[in-house]
Amino acid sequence: MLDTFERLILKVLQRNGRASTHELSEAVGLSPSPCWRRMKRLEEDGYIVRYAAILDSKKLGLHAFAHVQVSLVDHSEATISAFEAFIERDQHVLECASITGDFDFILKIAAKDPEALEQFIMQQILRLGVVRTTTTNFILRQMKVSGGLPIDV
């Protein structure tokens, strides 16, 4: 169970993963040493999985995003393993979730433009040999991109 200070530390680190121990301690109301120890314990206990930079997609030339629903040809171990291996290795796949309903998975895909996105779906996803069908929903505008989890304090 996390106490209030630990929850505050997590909340601050989600907004600024590069916060110094001093900045973090001031933000949560602890002196630096206990704050650092709590942060290290949160890392060791797996609450903090990793630190990452949030990049500007437009500056990187990525102007097309879509959610692609995927239905597999079957649910054999080999099919699922082949699909999961592809998902793990391809950097265009930003997110993948197993879902309920008519499809098996939903992916969030990034590409430089709609044509590149179409090419990725046709030449990468559908040519895997394990995908029965896909449905693509282009993202017209992203109003919120967070990645931060809700933390009650």
C-alpha cells in the first residue's frame, strides 16, 4: 500500500521524470534523503517501470495515426506468438491491446502520412499470414496524449 508521499512522488514523476531529488522533495513536502529513498523503493518495487522522453511527432515527420482493429485467422499458440513477435519488434506500433468484441486486438499505429500507413497495413500487417481482417480508424486530431495514470492522493 502506498502512502500519500509515495503517491505524490509518482504523480510528480509522471509529469516530470527528470525532476531532481531537490525538486521532488519540495513538491511533495519531504526532505531530500527520505524522498530519494522512497523514490528508489518505488523503482525497486516496480511501481516505476522506466523513464522516457515524450517526443513531438510532427517534428519527427509523423503525421498519420490510426487505431487498427485486427482479427487473427485463428487463436492457435503459433498464430498468437507470430503476431505478438511482430508487435514487439515493429516501432510503428505504439500500442497493442487484446480486446473483446468482433476483433482480437486494437493497435495504435504511427506513420509519416496516410499512404505510408496504408502501405504498413497492406505490406506488414496483412502479409504476416496470421491476420484475417483489419479495420482502420484514422485519428484526425489528438486532443489529449498523456500516458499518465490517475493517482488519488
